[in-house]
Amino acid sequence: MPELPEVETTKIGIRPWITDILIEDVVIREDRLRWKIPNYIRSRLVGNKIKSVTRRAKYLLLNLKHGSAIIHLGMSGSLRVIESNEPPMKHDHFDIVFNKKISLRYRDPRRFGAFLWSEKPQKHKLLCKLGLEPLLDEFTGDYLWEKSRNRKTTIKQLIMNSQIVVGVGNIYASESLFLSGINPSLRANRVSKIRMKKLASKIKTVLNEAIKAGGTTLQDYYKSDGNAGYFKQELKVYGKENSPCIICDASILMKKLGQRSTFYCKNCQT
């Protein structure tokens, strides 16, 4: 599933191509995504220009002067800027067509993404309860420590809770905890403030490095230019079960936490 770095990479890739260019058409081939594409979305977009492209958590916002198109990539979605005459393939569900003979094309084999409209996107039900962006200065160890005091959940589940912090998906949670030396099964309210500060710092480091590498391609995710993201080559523990730890040579272990596969080193993470 595309996570924050993959969505941020997509935002960076498509933004210069589609900003301040007149939208000529919206072609919807399949409206049955996670939520049905509203039939009025074409009238909201055609004849207008996208003023900015932003990201909130794992949602992309195409911001016009009178509202925003909200796009979620779901489990297998991708956005590419193409020449408008490029024939669609089986899973190409919609195009936003611009007057410079280019289109923004959405592909999603599993159809679990979204294409919605909101005049006030930050108040939309999908966005209004989201937690802090992890790359903001406000996201600190002190913030995590305060949020963890009355919680009995594990530290991994805490940092994957989108009402506390957004975009720390399964891959990046495992990697950040490894670099912080924290066992993912440790109760969040037992993690000291000093260790929380290190964890917050490592979350920022891991996400920024993943963005620079273009995201992590595991199965379905590809960048907006159609090429793979290369952060997979930098992974320390995720998907490394039975491989030697890069620090102590012990075998990397895997367990389920919250029904998610969790990778860690029992020696280096306490």
C-alpha cells in the first residue's frame, strides 16, 4: 500500500505538470472505487485550474479556487502524467485532461482508492480527525510521550495510529523502531521521554530518506513517472525475517502485532 513517502513522491512528481493549466475534461471509465466517484466532480473541475497540489496524510489534494479534489491511492493505485492520446489500459479508471495535451491518469487494479470533492477539504470526514504530520516541527518526542501516557497499546501501534501521527505505515514503523532500539511490543506508556525523542527523530529520518529514494516498491507501488521507488534497498529489518541483523548478526524475527507483520531484532531492540 502506498504510504506517506510514496504519496509525497507522487505529489512532487505530478505538481509541476498540472498546476495552473486549464482542465478540459474529466474522463471516468470506472466510478466504483472504495467510494463511488461523485457524478458532479466533472463539473467542479472542467474549465478551472489547479492552484496547488498538497498532501494530507496519505491523501493528495488538487486544490482549486473553490474547493479540492481528494485522491487516495488505496492499496494499489498510482497517478501518472501522460500524453492525452495514450490509450487506456484495463485498470485505468479516470483521467483529468488538460489543455496542453497531457492528462493525469489514475490506475488502480484493486479499486480501493478514492476520487472525491470537497469545498472545505480540511473539514472533510476523511481528514478532520487526522493527527500530526510527522515531518512538521510540531511532531516531537515530547508530543509522542504525552500521547502515550494513558495508553496500554504497544509503541508500534501507537505510532501507526493516524489520529496521533499520520503516515507512519507498517514498513516505516518497523524501520524507525529498529533505528531507535525500541522493541515494537513494548507498551507505549513504558517508553521514556528520552527514547521517545529518539524515536520521533528516527521517524523523520526514515520518512525523509524514503522520500529521497522515491518510496518503497514492494508489489504494486510505482512512482508517477512509472519507475520503481528504491527505498526497499535501504530497509534494515522489514521483510528480513531470518536474515542477520546488520548490527549484531542475530536473526531478524517476525511477529504479528495488530494483525500486521512486525520485524525486529530481539538483541538490539529492548
